[in-house]
Amino acid sequence: MEFKRKDLWGLLLVLLLGQLVAFAMAASSFASSLIANLGVDAPLTQSFFAYLLLTLVYVPIVLSRRQKLQIAWYWYLALAFIDVQGNYLVVKAYQYSYITSVTLLDCWTVVWVIILTWYGLGTRYSFWQFVGAGTCVAGLALVLLSDAESPQEQDPSKIPLLGDALVIAGTVGFAFSNVGEEYCVKKKDRVEVVAMLGLFGLLVSIVQILIFERKSLEAVTWSPTMISLFAGFSVAIFIFYTITPFVLKMSGATLFNLSLLTSDMWAVAIRVLFYRQQINWLYYLAFTIVAIGLVIYSLNENSSDYETAASAVVVAQYQQLQSEDNSTESGQNSGIQERTHKEELHIC
């Protein structure tokens, strides 16, 4: 009973941290959409300030330890490069598409993560885990239905298909980044992973800004509103990357991305607080369905782990008993041979 209580509290903690990450994701999406609506096209610069904040906080902690990196630096560089590209593509998509489309298509990360963890890390998912993931995606379909009931006027400056393609491409980068982070935080140190991701992400962002974004950056008018939006985006991403390793270590990349599905609900809450808009009742139904999907997936994830551990114990016990039986049989055979040899000597 005590073990089940600890497991329940662990599950609740994972879900709570996942929702905090989802809120940070929604806040960063809200800031990105506002920056795009103000006519600023600088996705790499947005990521630059976020990586800078991570570097200033976590790199000194790693340096104070005076230890060698537990993972080779070039692996961190590759992970950071992929992460920067994913952030760039998704933030860039706000220039062409709407926030509802971006947040919906961002759910494709779940599909890529399941595929990558299945083939890359050897993770196996049960039928009910697929049911939980499918339930979460069904809940987000209701979000689209709610948006369809109150269509907004199309902006002629938007190119939705291009924005959708950018988001889907970005989700591939997010999937590789999430799975790579999951492997690193479960095998090595969480602080080192975040520190190196921030440092190498900062370096990659600087190089790409100098190549691709100099003109766009020069055209930015740094008003107090713009500075606040960039700062808010950086803080939200900092919270996102700080809590993400804990969720990945305690659960996995799939449950982590399923938790991000509820960022749509947090985005709606932000819109209500800032714009005083009414929420369609389908949003509440969608949030409930997504929550049920999260619980189904996480509970079956724990049970599958227990079954794997139990089967390993059974196999070990079987092997031990088998070895004992073999040793006993060999002992009996040696005893019979010894008695036979003595009888032969006695007869002689």
C-alpha cells in the first residue's frame, strides 16, 4: 500500500511538472505570435536570448564542479544544432500561420517521438499506451472543431500551408532533441545537459544570426513592448528547458510531449486574461479528454515497467533454480560413479 502511494504521488508530480512545462510552452507561443503580429521576423534572435539565459545560469554550475564532461562535446553540439533548427522552424511558422494551427501541428512531435523511441531506444508501448496517446490527439481535434465554429477573417499576409510545413519540419527536430535529451538525462547529469544545450545553442544561434538574420535584426524597433516580449519568451523557454529534464527522467519523451498537448488550453487561458474573450465549451471537453489520455498512458507506462521488472526477476530465479538442479544432478552422478568405482575395487 505504501509503495502504491509513493507511485501515485510520483505520477501526480510528473503530471504537475508536465502541465507547468505546457504553460511555459503556451507563454512562449503567445509571445512569438505577438512578436510576429508586430511585424518582427527574428526567430533566431528569440532563441538566442533564451540560450543566453540558460548559459548564464547553468554553465557556471558545471564549471564550479571542475569535472570532465560526461558526454563528448560534439554530441552536445549535434543535439543543440537540431534543437536550434526545431525552434527556428516553429517560431518562423508564426509569420505565415495562426497560433491554433501551429499548436495543433506541434502535436506531430508525439508521433515522431514514439517512432524514434521505438526504433532508437528500443522502447515498447502497450495497446493502452497507444489508446492514451490517441485519446490526447482526439482531445485536440475538439480544439480545432471549436476554432472552426468561430472562424476569423483570413489575413492576406499569411500563407497557412507554408506555415504548416514549417511546423511539421520543426516537430521532427523537436522529436530528435527530446529523445536525445531523454537518453542524456537518464544516463548522465541533468545540469550538464541543460548547460551544454544552452552553451552550444547560443553559439549555433550566433553563427546563424550573422548569416541569415542580420538585416531583419537591424529593422527591429526595440520599444519597451518589444523588449518585454523578447524577455518573456526567454523566461518561458528557460522554464521549459529547466523542468524538461526532470519530466524526461521521471517519465519519458512520449509522456512529456503528451503533456505539451495541453498547452492549447493554457494558451486559451492567456487569451482570456489578455483579450477578455469567451471560451467555447468544447475547450473544456477537450481539456478533460486530454487529461484522461495522459492518465491512461502514464498508468500503463508504470504497469509495463513493473511487468518488465517482474519478468526479469522470474527469469533470474528460473536460471538460478536451473543451475541448482544441474549442480545437484552433477553431484548425484559423481556420487554414483564414486560408489561404483569403490565396488569395483572391492571385487578385485
